[in-house]
Amino acid sequence: MNDYDSFAEAYSAETENNILNEYWARSSIMALVGDVAGRRILDAGCGSGPLSAALRERGAAVTGIDASAGMLAVARRRLGDDADLHVVDVRDPLPFADGAFDDVVASLVLHYLEDWGPTLAEMRRVLRPGGRLIASVNHPFVEHLTQDPRPSYFENTSYTDEWTFDGRSFPMTFWCRPLHAMTDAFTAAGFRLAVLSEPQADPAARELFPDDFPNFAGKLGFLVFVVEAPPSTAGG
């Protein structure tokens, strides 16, 4: 997994209130979660905790996990010492009981994984019957069209991007897969697709970032899935 510990503080500061993360990626998740008051939510790959904070403000009981202890240290400062935070890699078994959560949110997490299967199976396990997974990923069309040389759209491929913080460069590896492979993975894990969204940047960002907003308006950036764990059915 990419080493967020190396730039946790800088990443958190840069993505706290920008268009791409706050007014596009996170706002698209929040637009789909709806009324979460009283719901138990697992924020998988919670990072420094901005999504957890927003869900808590809506009345949810939030548990956050992330592979980066550095990011969780920032999250604990944001959320308080009593926050339910755990250093857990989403590729590993989750340390929670079956059906422990009403919802799982995974904002810009799955595209770091070569194989979605084990992670989705664990997310499905810790959801109660009827629970939801709300997950966003980089849009596969954007990744396909912007890579050079352009790979086959239909293959599971990786690429490395260079992120720069405080004058230092950090390699970040992403995994691309076609849209049908994504939906197939959810189905194989026992989920039922409820919503497939191609969100636009939040119009609220237009007034906040008048110079930058035209670079984002009307463009593809992310896919957001809402998939459901079907209720168990009685019968013999």
C-alpha cells in the first residue's frame, strides 16, 4: 500500500478544503449517504478523518480504519481522543464482528487495490443484512484516456503517479480496471448495485474558488457506487 505516513500532515492540509477532495470526492459521498442519524458506519480508509467528522455531524456512530498510523494521528486530533480509530489495512481481515455496521463508506480507497475480492468480501461480512457500501474510485475512463502510453482498457493494470509535498516527491501506485470488472466484483462479493453515480464538482465551489472551478466544471473525475447487502430471506 502507498506510504501515506511519509506525508500525512502535508496531505491532510492540502486536501482539507480543496475542490478535488472536499467539493467533489467527499461531497459526492455525502450526497448519497442520506440520513445517517443513529447508524453505525465504518469509514474504511478514513485518512485524517474529514469524512468521519461530516458523518458524525449528521448523527452517525463512526468507526475509522486506515493503514497509515500517521493519518490516524491527524484524525485523532480532529475527532478527539475518544474517537473509535484503528490501524487496519483494508486488504486484511477486518477486526469486527459479522453485521457490526449499517453502512461502510470507502472514499477513494479501492483504486489502490490490485484485487478487490478479499476487501469487498470483508466489507460485506461486517455489514448487517440490508446495509450499504458507498464507495468512490477514480473514473476508469479518465484513467484510461490520460495514461501515456495508453493501456488496454479491458485489462487490470497499474500506473504510478508522482505526488509532491513540501518539495519532496512521493510515488503513488493506482490500479485500473474496466467498469464491468468493478460491478462484477461487487456482485461476486454478494452485493446488489443500487446507485452508480458520475458526480460533478459541487457548485458551491464556484464561489469559493472562482479561478479554479472552470478547470473542474463539467468534467469526469470519479465514480461513486452504492451497493447493498441484500436482506437475508427466510425459507426452507
